[in-house]
Amino acid sequence: MKDLMKKIDWNKGNGLAPAVIQDAITGTVLMLGYMDQRALTKTIETKKVWFYSRSKKRLWMKGEISKNFLNLVDIKPDCDGDALLVKARPSGPTCHKGNYSCFGESKKTDELSELFGIIQDRKKQLPKNSYTASLFKAGLDKISLKVAEEALEVVHAAQKQTKQRLIEEVVDLVYHLFVLSAGRDINLDEIKKEIKKRQKPSR
């Protein structure tokens, strides 16, 4: 946290830094707020996004009344150190008018991105009674064995079982591959980038 504080040029914005809030799963921009050092500190400590209200002259937590919290996933400064990008998981509509985004953006439906985002969140929070969290606690060797096991089940389903059963086994394999990737700190953007690179026509 101290390192992040040092990266922000608080003097440039008279003690405030604009914070762009982005849905950690869909990538959609949800809102723009302002943070001072206290708001940033409380955001990191509570894992809920806080702002400084320029009109009310006080700190406020998104969702303190509506309960539509912004659950912190990641936060980093821009290249000039005078703005923040905050990735969060919204627990409800972000806009006070009841919309998903203050900019009128609609929620993107990307099941794979949503699944990967949930897996990353489980890795960070390690909630009790979560199968995903139990895999991360068991370590990469255990996760790797599960991937191998699921791969064999995909092959078996392809050769011996119904199409629906094959679909189910493929989904199980994809899930465990995502867990393994997250366990090695690989994000979905890196995977998509590699896929795109391979789609380039051969010369």
C-alpha cells in the first residue's frame, strides 16, 4: 500500500486523484470518482471502494446506503501517477439511477471471462466451503493432477459417452485449466493474446 501511495502525485490534483472504476470481470467502465489518501487507504484496508465527495467534503463508501458495493479486485496508477484504475466486482447497479454503469454501458455477457474472474476472486479471498479455494490451498501439484484427470475423462466421454456428457466433461476441463492458469498468475487476457497470435495466417 505504501508503494502505491508513493506512486501517486497527490499535489497535482490538490490532494485528489480521479479513479476510473472498471468491472473486473467484463472490463466495462462503471463510474468515475475521486480519491484522496484516506479514501485509497480505506479502499485497500476494507476491500470496498471508497471515494472523497467534493460536494459533501467527506469520505463515502460506494454502497453505504444502497448496499451496491464495489468489491475491490485490483488498483493501479496510470503512467503519470495522477489517476487510478480500480478493478472491482459490483454487487449491484453502480449508477444511482439503477443502471449497471454511470455511462449507460450495458453488461457484457462473456461466460468465460466471468468464470475466470470468479476463480481469480476465489484465489484472492479463499472463502470457506469453496471447492475452488480448496484447490488453491492444495497447491499446483493437486491442481495439475485434476487437469490430467479431467483430460482423461474428456477423452473417455468423446469415445464412449453421449454428446451432452462430452460437453459437461469439456466444461470441467476448462474450469480446472482456468484454476491452474490463475494459480500460475496467468490472466485471461494473456491467453486470449496467445490465441489471437496463433490465428494469424501463415506466410
